[in-house]
Amino acid sequence: MRPAVVLPFLVGVGFLDEVCAPPVGWATTLVAASAAATYAGAPLTGGAVLIVAAAGIGLAVSPGGFPPVTTSQAAAVLVLSVAVVVFFVRQEHHKLELAAVRAVSELTQRVVLRPLPERIGPLCVAASYQASDAHATVGGDLYAAARITGATRILIGDVRGKGLQGIPEVAAAVGAFREAAPRCGTLPEVAAHLEGSMRGHLAEAERSDDEAAERFVTALVLEIPDDRRVVHAVNCGHPAPLVAGGGRVTALTPHRSGPPLGLGGLAPHEHHQDTFPFAPGEVLLLYTDGVTEARDPAGAFYPLRDRLARWTGTDPGGLVRHVRDDLCRHLCGPLHDDVAIVALQRTPVPAQAGSPEADGTAAWAP
């Protein structure tokens, strides 16, 4: 509400009391005017209250034409007017704090969790990220992608816990992936680099945070060659991805899954790489446990594989929207955990000669 609306409303107070029979009652009308003024900004709000006080004094000493004013009525107007101003000031302060939180969250997302492009090499990509904190755009889930010679590498992960407290681990894992993806020759080497970096990060964090020793990151590292209809995967305790196509939904269950990142020191092991078929036209769905562990009001988990089988579309963006919207209907309320979804589809269209994708160089890297 702008001053052009609020101020005429204040001027009309006296007129309404003068002409209405029985009188409206100046106390009610003036308090309503003060409440309306809160939508016009702090300066006008203060001015409105001053006008209310002046009008109250004038009405109190008026010899006639207005209803008699009692001390209790004047006190009520004063108390309510002050309450309106205090409420408005607190509301404005809260809005400023919320705007600052959103700005920091959005900046953090752009720096730490860059949006995936719609196309990476021969892959069409769609992604969705929903933080459990309603005022944040990033939480404890993560994803990243990088082009290497003749292939694309993808990371998706989930920090133990949820919300903003997982951002340091998200930054550490994504940073380690960006460093290792173009340098390591094999996918197990990428996973080993991630494990070492995460253990170093958590060891340093323990110096100032006693709970750092209990943190870890489930992760799935993929490599999708440009010229082969397969996908290589190293699973570090993360939910198995799904492939939808030809009316079927297949889980890419690892032959041997390693421990989550940060826990590899508890049981020394070698990272195992699995290879699965991934044909053009099929859609590969990556997700975090915020999807499969979402419960409806009756306590039932979200049946992702069954719901995915009902999907009749063909493009990754449609699949992501289908899962996201269906998950919201299943929850019947707000999210209780962060949710990250990434869908990938290999396109049969070859890259043009001379393009970065054709010669295998890094056309894009997060």
C-alpha cells in the first residue's frame, strides 16, 4: 500500500466519524489506519502514528460532533499504535535477514554447486535440487560433472545429516572431484582421490568440531564414454542409480560397494568399478536418499522404482519433473531431507566435426 492510498485514508477518518450514524468510532478507524500504513514503509508508519495521536488529542478536546473519548479509549489507541509500529519494525528486520540468508545461499550454490548444463558432450542432462531448509538453495546433497577426453564424469553424493551444516563437506567433495576428474586416468583413482581428500578435510575439521569424526559422504562416481553404450560406476555407499527405457526400469546394483567417503580408513579396500549397459534413448536417473527415504503421512517410503515405471515420457527433463512432482504429492507436506535428482540421456546425434565434443577436449567443466 503506497502513501497515495494511506494518507487519503487517514484524512477520511474524521469524515467517516462525522457523517456515519451511528458513528463508526474513531478509535477503531484510526487503529485500522495505522495498520494499513505499515505496508507503506517505516517513515510513513511513524507519520501515521503521529497523525493518530494528534487526531486523538483533537477528538478528546472537541466540544461536539464526535463521540466522547474516555481515558481507556485513548490508552488503547496509544498501545495498539505502538504495537503496530513495533511489529512492523520487527517484520522489516526479519525480511532483511531473510533476504541476506537467501543471497548468501544463492551465492554459495553458484560457487560450490554450480548448475549442470542441459548438454554435456553427447549427453542431455536435467537436474533438480531442493534443500530441506525452506530458506536455503543448497544443503547436504551434491552433484558435479566434468568432461574428459572422450567421456563425461559425473558425481552425486549425500553428506550425513541434512541442511546447511553439510555445506563444508559438500564443498570439499565437489572441489576434490573437480581436481581429480580431469587428472586421474581411471574411475577408481578418482574415487581414491575423493576418499583421501575427504579424510583430510574431516581430520582438519575435528580440531574445531567434535562432531566432524561422525561425518561422511555417500557418493557415486560415473564415467560415460562417448563411443560405447555403457556406463562405468564406482559406488561408495550411495543408492544405486536406475535406468528407464523400453518400458523397463533397471537398478544398476554394484557388484561390490565401498564405504562412504571419509570412512575408507576403517576398512582398507580397493575401489571396485562396475560396468553397465546404457543405450541411446535410455534415461539414467541419479538421486539421493532424500527421495527413497521420504515418507507419506502414514509412514510409507516413496516407491521410486514403482513410480518410475509409470513414467511414459522420453526426455530427462520430463523424468525429473515427474519424480519431483510425484514426490511432493507423496509427502503431502514439506521436505524432511535434502533432495538431489539428476537425469542423463545419451543422444544418438554425433558431434559436429571440429567441435570440442568431437575431439574429446573439455567443452565444459563445473
